[in-house]
Amino acid sequence: MASARHDQRTGTDPIVDSKAEAITELILEVAQCFFRIRALGQKTGLITSWGGGAFGFMRSLALLGPLTVPQIAQMRPTSRQRMQRLADELVAEGLVEFIDNPKHRRSKLVQLTRKGAARYGELNAQLLAIASTMGVALDEADIRKTVEIVRQLSNDVKVRSERLG
């Protein structure tokens, strides 16, 4: 394991314990897994070749209903401009549409079209088919516990990132 950085405030090196090493290993494994998942997603069409999160974008709309582009961007570690570009591309493909927002005159809502809902359903079924062949050595309880652990770690990273600005 790499050595920890020197603490300028106290003049000491922080204590790196086995829990910190385990968290570091988990972070690195999750990152490696993410890149493998992204490559698989690109090969199967779940993720576009340019790296766009069309499936995740459509999933948010399918689960939560119409949202504004800023609302969608707040759910992800990305910019509003990036989500606007993705929304515009999905509009061009006929998968989503902009509709009036009764709560805000200028900020339109984005919703799935029928074509978009159908495409999301196809992609979701494809993802479930792929997932059904994975993790055969793991039982469901272990998988669900892992999901919760990764979710907690992700939330901790998000909070720390927000503190840094």
C-alpha cells in the first residue's frame, strides 16, 4: 500500500490502519469495475460510444417522471451543460421531449417519449439479461449488502467532494 501523506497541521504522518487500506482497495476495485462495466455497456449499446449516460438519463425519467435538466445534473457528478447536451441528443433521436414546466416558465421539463420508454425498456431488459449471467458464486444477500456498502461509500465521497467546492 502506498504511504499516506504528511499532515501539515500536526507535523505527523496519519495512522494508516487496515480499515483505511481496505477502503482504498474497495475504491480502486469499484473504479476498475466501473471501467469494465462501461466497456461492456459500449459493446452492448447500453452506453453510447461517446460515453454518454443515455440509459441512466432515461432511467431517471422512467423512475421519477419528468425532470428539469438541472435536476438531472444534480443527481450526477456532471455539469448542467453536459446533461443539456445529452438531453438535446436524446430529443434529436426522439427518445425524450421537452414539455412546459408549470413551476417555472423558462426551465422546461424533460420526459420520455413513447419511443424513449420503449427503448429504455429494451435496454433495461438487456441489462437484466446480462446481470442474470453474472455473479453466480454470490448469493443475493451478499450482493445486496455490497450494494449498500458501495452506496454508503459513494455518499461519503459525494459529501467530501462537496466540501472541497
